[in-house]
Amino acid sequence: MRWRKLTPSLTTPCRIPPTECDNVAITDPSFTLLDVWGQPYRLSMDTDGDGKVSDPEHPGMWLAHPVIVWSAGDDGNPATWADNIKSW
Ligand SMILES: [Ca+2]
């Protein structure tokens, strides 16, 4: 899957199911991948080349991944991690 950095200001969501988004080259800045609950996926990318991203679940910690993706889960709240779906 190819990803384009999404910003919070881009609020026009893509309403196609995630399974139909496989291998989509995202070039439209209004395109947002949605989870099964209709909320946008969250994405963090290594931008300084050290192969790490900050851990959104544990502030101040780092994850040894160039890219992580997560969903706010069933409750739609990204701060409640028990139901969040994450790539790491
Ligand atoms: Ca949650």
C-alpha cells in the first residue's frame, strides 16, 4: 500500500471500505482512508531517517518502525488504547 501524508485539515473522507483501498496510490489531497467505524486512520512516518517514530500510545517512547498506522477503534477515541487497532 502506498501512503500519502494526511493532515487534520483534510477532512473530506473517502467513503470506500478499506478492503477496496488496497494498493491505492493516494494522490488526491482530499482522500482519507477510513477504518471500519468511519473514522480516519492515523499515520506517523519517520521523517529524519533514523528508522523510528514516536510512540503515540506511550509518549516519550519510540518505536523502531519507519511507518505506523492506527485506528481509534470502536469508540472512535484515539486516546483510549484498549480498543485501538495498530500496526505495531
Ligand atoms: Ca479507542
